[in-house]
Amino acid sequence: MLYGFFFDNSRCTGCRTCEMACVDFNNLSVGRRYRRVIDYEGGSCELAADDTAKTTAFCYHVSLACNHCANPECVHVCPTGAMHKNELGLVCVDAHKCIGCGYCTIACPYHAPSIDPEAHQSSKCDGCTSRVEQGKRPICVEACPLRALDFGEVDDLLARHTDTTSDVVPLPSSEYTNPNLYMRLSPAGESTRMGDGFIANSQEIENNHENS
């Protein structure tokens, strides 16, 4: 059984309700987040000789948490077996085994695991396993006001959402870990190539890592 997330890049407004719902549900300390929103911007506005303006500016948002990959690097590098896939196929941390070495935080190309500064152990999105076991969806999915997020068994998810991809700038190539993340892209997301823009909220994301 494989579970995954669907994200509609064309609907997301970057409101961060998914982030806050996750923080509240998991009772995370100030500055820590399991789900984060990346703001990606680029392009320019140019004034022509006839005083008309032409713009190539774009902006879109990517809501990202653990992708519960089919080939999770965090699991592969964990020396104690603390990072593992549970009975639902969701990638989780066994607190009884984790020694806080941080290898998982280095190996994950999506930076999903982080070290809890109080427990000195790895922690991350577990796909809201406790909710999924009750037949519910993850709290971030339920909270999204634009219905840009969905979750479910991969086959069912792809039946509900067609024409999806697992790649969008600025995320790493999906070939590394085969993430169970399926996205419908906005026109800007479809046409943007690496180097066309920049992460506009890099300081926000870096602060999250520093507080983890």
C-alpha cells in the first residue's frame, strides 16, 4: 500500500493555512514546521520605446512536507532503523531508536526531517498517521481553503487527479527518491526552468531549519 499527496500548484495562493494547521496539530514549538510553503518568483517588467510595458514576471507557490517516497534516502542512511516505513507505508521516526545523528536531515533532498532541539531526535511529517488510521485525511489537507491539497492511496489519488507530475522548480528531480507527490502545475510552473527565478522566502525557510 502506498499513500501520497496531491498538490494543485494552480490553486495555491501561498496563504500558509496548511503550515499553521500542521504546527497546531503537532504542537510544534515556535519556528518549527513540518510543512512549508516555498514562494518562487522570477521575470521582469520592461518599458518599451512607446512607453508600453511588457512583463514576464511570474510567481507561484509550492506546499511541501514529507513526500513519503518510494525510495526514501532518509530510511537508507539511518544507522539504527529509527527512520522507517510504517504499516501504512508512511515514513516515520521511531523515537525509541533515534539517536539524533542527523544523517536523515542531510540525505533527504526535500529537507523533510529535522532535529528537534528539545528531544535531540529526528522528527518530521508522518502523514498524520493517527488520522489516516481513523479513515481521515492529514490535517493540512483538511485545512486548505482552496482545496489545493489532497491525500490518499496512490492509485485512487491518480484516478482523481490526472495529468500530474512529481517535478517542479525549485524541487530536486523526482528520480532521486521517487516521491509520492503528484502535482498539477500552473502555467508558470509548467514553463519555468531552473535558473529562471529564485526562492523569494529563502530566509523564512532557512530560519525554519535553524530552529529545528
